[in-house]
Amino acid sequence: MPEGKFLLTENTILVDSVKIKDEGVYSQLAQKPNPSIPLIGIPFALHIYNLADPQPDSTYYKWLYKNPKREDRLISFLSKKQVDQIDSSYVGFNKWLQKSGDAPVIITDRKIEKSLERLKRWYASYGYFNDEVDYKIVPSEKKNKRASINYYVKKHKPYIIGDSIAEKISSPVVDSLFQITKRNKFIVPGKQYAANDFVNERDRLTILLRNSGLYHFEQDYVGFEADTVNTDHKADITYIIPNRKITQGDSTYTTPFKVHTINEVRIVTDFSYENRDKKFQDSLSYNGYKLFSYGKMRFRPKAIASAISITPGKIYKDIDRTLTYTQISDLRIFKYPNISYTEVEADSTGRLLNSTILLSPRDRFNLGVDFDAYTSTIQQFGISFSGNMLFRNIFRGAEILEISGRGSLGSSKDAAESDSGFFNISEFGTDVKLTFPRILFPINTEKVIPKYMSPSTSVSFGYSVQNNIGLDRQTSNAIYNYRWKPSKILTYQVDLFNLQFVRNLNTENYFNVYKSSYNRLNEIAGDLNYDFNNPSPDPALEVPEETNEFIDNVLNETISADPQTLQEVKSIRERQRRLSENNLIFATNVTLTRDTRENINDNNFSRLRIKLESAGNLLAGISNLAGLNSNSDGNYEALGVVFSQYAKVEGEYIKHWEINSNNVFAVRAFAGIAIPYGNSNSIPFTRSYFAGGTNDNRGWRAYDLGPGSSGSLLDFNDANFKLAFNAEYRFTILGEVKGALFVDAGNIWNVLDDIKNPAFRFEEIADLKEIAVASGFGLRYDFGFFVFRFDVGFKTHNPGRPVGERWFKDYSFSKAVYNIGINYPF
């Protein structure tokens, strides 16, 4: 630190002698302290910067020539070129340290004056035109060459908008539109002066007029005059909107604004820079649109026209161009379009516009492949691969066909047939999806869901098969989906039907997969002095014959057991039946998503998702109307399978606050419940909830938390009711290296289903004390297009432990859960 200079450690702003914390005010300061790691308070990036040698060249040569023979020895051992490269490497390393670190923020008079000027302007923008600002540098009493700055603001009496607001509007059409909408204006008599109100009013008028046919109107035409002389702290406002200014050569004249109308819309469907001067080979007209093509026309005119909001015969609206950009992009057929307007020269009224839309098609075919290798607790080694083919404009109506395939091979010691070879487990699947850029429904829906909402319909089919994984599951699914966007931030998705059929091929392998149930069954057999088929010092039931025989004998009371043991064996059988039975799910769901995020760099946004789903009602109605017979358990079957019937409601809310450019606070809340009824007593495993994992409660592994206070007794713990809450503070450590502190809370429970164990169930509000809490920290590296994440979660409140021993009893690195993930958890 130079002599007489100070390192800035803290800024404090006092407004009318009161310390404030408004981040908007603090953002006006030209100098801010070096960022530090929260809680610890260490400016890590500053220390990295200070590690760098400020004069690496002179330091290196000073070391090199300090010993007269050192250079000769190095040259003889290496070479002259390599000795010079050592200098370059040393210089480069120190530059890297400086670039990666954070230069010390040294207090300067120039930056203080800039901060004072900004603070004065900030409060003046809120009507405090006579505000006073000052400052004081406060040296640290504990550390030399460090100081904080106190800024002092005196606001005085603010100005308010005067009682009368005058208008000087030259063009009649502008004045007419202004008068019709003046009740919506932001500038209101008696309201405290605020510069943002004038910005908002200028935006309001510009949007209004450009969407009312005034093609030539620009924001700069809206001006204001404010008279504050002898007005007793009132600002008398005058609107000033002149006529349109036209410059021709050296002369300039004005003319009133006019309302423009769209004359023609010309669409070039295969534009490229190379063929811009060629003649069109094909053309056609549709509903007033004129389509042109340099080659043979590859698109049906309706498919293109449906994505164009600019309409012949309608008045010009700026929003129509924006909507057209969005709708064309949503087709995924064309690159970003070029849209332009020109005045019709032959029009004597000067009110007609022609619009030209240049569309550049994307490649008609795309092929993508992916490959990955991994390890996990289940698979000692695994490889996965996938491929996808995309076909655009498949039926000349801007449809998109996507065909994808995926597969994985793994080596696992826990596989059912562990002696079958190195790669002893596998999974393969394929999906086909066809998307139409419109709603396919027997009734015309355009009045309810107009084209500006970018409606689409997709039909998808999928199939996957597992071998030596669990019970060797085969899954088939079919989905008929609608999607549309009523606004920029709102999206609706409707699965008119979502059909899934799950078939388990190797149900006899159940107790080899679900070890917790198997081990408990063996303990019960030992307690009942059961005569094992293979007696030994540590006997075990043989899978599957002996396990099933033992359960049957207990349930039919051939083997005598007390009521509690009988109930536990019954629960094991019920879970075995539930997890090994085939599932047929015929569901309908609606999902509403409200997302205010502008782009990936937006850190001030909220996201709300609500989903409603019901399953089995149509099949149940058909079964009743057809008078079908139920099975021995009183349930109806379809395709030989008892179909699921349930209702499901989910809600998720995410909110991000950008504290400053280096710090973000994020929260998430989730609640979901699925209630079985009619043909079902429980929820299918694939539609149940689980807790724990990289993106959930990070103090527990996936499926390892809950239900309730049961203590995670099972191998895969699931339930039909879930609550989850997360909070995370994200900060920058060094460049692209980020840090995070987090708290996760939540659990799963069983409600209104066939699970009777009180430890598993949510029966009253008092059961909220079973919410598990995890806390921890994480490191992230931002690659730009994705974020690599490493989190360490500690069990802070463990509901699986006895009451009174739940807090901080498992809070140690030996019991922590280490999570690796891609991108942020929410």
C-alpha cells in the first residue's frame, strides 16, 4: 500500500443521520471494498492478487544474476532458449495471479467526488433537489493503512408534482390518443417527484403510439418541462410532443404524425445472402400474404402465415413485429428472421406500409451423439451413449420429428447375475416425438388460443428396457401434449393423455434388490425360531421360494406371530406387491409456469409452477359403464393390469435476489401430494415422491430420507406427500470459482393410502417436527454454458433419531454427504 493511502474496508451511508442498507443507494458509490467470503470475512481474491510479483522481470533477473555462475549452469543444464522461457513463464504466472485475483481498492479523492455526485443525483431523482452530501474517511484503529468511508446525506424537503399539468401536443392523432389514455399516466398531481415516473411515462406513450399505427414515432419525441421557480416545492409539468421532423437534403420540415396501415406482407421462405440477387422461382398467395422462394416452395403457406402476426389490411403495430420474431423462433425451423417495413411510393396518402420478412431455413436434418463414462455406488464402472436425429418440416407444415435412442452398459457386483460377464447390467431405450406448430383438436381453438401464443401439439412414444437392474423393468409410454404461451412469462402445458405401462420381468429377484426388507425378514424368521432350509450359524431365507413361503405361513398363521410382527410381515408383503406389480397409468395433467427470468444472466427473478394431474378416471368410467367384473381384490383391470387411479397436486416457487454483482440469494419451496382412490390404494412407485439427493435435501442421498420419522428403513424410500424448502447464498470466491452456503429442509410422508405405520404417516400439524434439516457449503466452477457443482451436506436435524437426539448429532464430515452436480440445484 503506498504511503499515505488507505485500503477501503467498508462504506457506510447515513441519510439524515440514520444508517441505511438500501442496495440501490450503495450501488451509486464509485468504490466498493474488495469482496470477501461470507461469515469468514476473508478477501480471498485480494490475497491471490497480492501473491503476484509486481515486477516479475526484475525479480527474475535479480535472482538469476545474484550468483555469477547461476546463468551459465542453467544454460548448460537446459539451454539459453529454455532459460529465457523461465522468465516468460514466471511473468505469465504473475499476470495470471493478478487477473484471477482482485486488485486492492485504494481510497482516492477522485472516486469519492464521483460517489458524492452520484448520491446527489440519486436523491435529486426522487425530488430532493436541494440535498446536501458530504463524507469522512475513518482510519482503522486495529490495522494500519486501512480505512472506511462514511457518506452523509441531508435530503431536505422534497418537491411534488404541481396541481396542474399542461400539454403542448402538436399532432391531432397524438393528442387524441393521449387524451383517451391519460388516466393511465404515471405523472400524477400531488405525488412526490420521481425521475422513474417520467421514464415510465415516456415508455408508456411510445408503446401506445407505436402500437396505434404511428410508424414514425420515436421515444425522443416525448419531452417534459418542469418549472420549480417560486412554486413552494412544487414542480409544474408540461408535456411537449412536437410534430414529426423530416430532413430532405439540407432542408428540414415538420408534418403531423399519421396512422399507417399494412398494405402487403411479403415473405421470402429461403433467403440467404448468396441468393439475394437471384430471381424467385416460385411464389403463391394466401390470405393476403405473398410467399416467394428462390427454389421450389418447401412450405405450406398456412404453416408460415400462422406464425406471422403482421396482417395485411390492419394498422401498423410495433408489437406485431415482436410477436412475429417470437413465433418464428418458436417454430425451430428458421434462423432469426429479418423483418423490415417500407412506405408505398405510389400511395398519395403516405399511410401505407409494405412489410418484408426474410426467413433463412435451418438445416433440414440434424444428428447428435453423446457418450459418457461414470462410476457410482451401484455400478463400479459404466458407459452411456445416446443419439438423436431431428427432421424439420417433415410434412411441409413446419412440423418437427425427433427420434432419439439411448443405452448404457455397466459392471455391478450387486447385479442379479454377477457372474454373467464384466458388463452385467444394461438399459436401452428409444423415443419418437412429432411436434406440430398448432393445436390439433376437433374444434377450432384459434379464438381461445390465438397464434400469438405460439401454440403447438406434440405426440411422443417411448420404450425402454432394463436388464439385471432391479426387477428388469420394461416401460412404454405415449403422450399427447398441448403447449401455448399467453404472455412472455406464462406457459401452459396440457397432457391430454399421458399413458405409461410398466412391466416387471424378473419379480422373483425382489428380495435380492430390496435388501432392507430381506434383512428384516430374516431377523423376524430368526426371532420366530423358523426352521431354515439351509441351517447355519448365520442362516438366511432362500430367494424367492423360501421367502414367499415364509411370508405366506406367517400371514395365514401357520407360523404363530404376535400382532405387531404379523403387521410388519404384512407391510413387507404389501410393499413387495406394490413394487413388483405391473403398472398402467392413464393420466391427464395441466401445468402452469410463470417465469419472469429474462435470460441466463438474470439473477432477479421468480418462477412459479403449478401442476394438476388425475389418473384412471376415464378407465374407471368405462369399466363401470361397460359393467366389467372386478378381480378378487375388487379392482378393475385393463390389458390384464390393475390400472392406477389417483389425483395429484404440485406447487413449486423459486425466487432469486441479486444482492450485488457477486452475490445472489435464492430460495425454493415445493409441496406435492398424490391421493389414491377408487381403483388404487397406493401411488405407483414411478409417480411417488422421494427426498434427498443433489437437487433436494443435500444432507441425505436420493431415496435415503423419510418417510416421516421412520429412519430410512427401506432401500428406496418413497411416499405420496412431500414438503421441501431450500435457501442458498451464492458468492464469488475467485473469478469463475463460486461458493455457496445452504440450508435444506423437508421430508416425505404417507397420507390417505394403505400404509399404517405411524412413523411413516402425516396425521397432524405436529408431524411437521419431522422435517429434516441439512446445512452445508459448496464450490462451483462456471464454464459459461454450464456450472460444475460440488456440495457438502450435513445432517443438522435428523427426524430418524429419537426425540431429543435429533439436532447436530450427525454433524460431522464422516457422516456428511458429498454431492456432485451440473448447474445450480434451483
